[in-house]
Amino acid sequence: MPFGMGVGELVLILVIVTVVFGATKLPQLGDGLGRAIKNFKRSIGSLNEIEVTPRVPSGSEKKSDQVVGGGSAQTSNAGAAAPDLPAK
């Protein structure tokens, strides 16, 4: 048996779970646990399927990456007002 538990311990755990959650909630709990395990296995498996081929930008993506006006972010913030400093 798993973890060194016998049949008696497993029956006792099943009885306690049934009392705590009720017989009507057990199928929902099992379904939720099964979906969680399936999604976990799928996400672990998808880690190995990362695409590493380089992507060639199309013509529309090249235009959107260009800087409009030729300025940088530092020069555009130069005219911003300075924050108020506390008086001494």
C-alpha cells in the first residue's frame, strides 16, 4: 500500500472525508482534483515544447517599431514639471 498505509487506514480516511464534505460533494471534489492534475501535467509537458525558431517581422511590424519624431523617452520627459518638494 502507498506510504505504508493499510486498508483500515484508507477506509477511515474515506469515512472522515465523507463526513466532512458530504456524499453529494465527493463527485465534484474528485472531478475538480482530476482536472487540476490534468492541467498540471499538461503545463509541465508544454514546458518542453517551447518554440525557439526566430520570428521574421513582417512589413507592418517593422513600421510600428520605428520611433516617431526621432526623439527618445528621456528627451520627451525633460519638459515635465518637477514634483513639489517639502519645505524645510
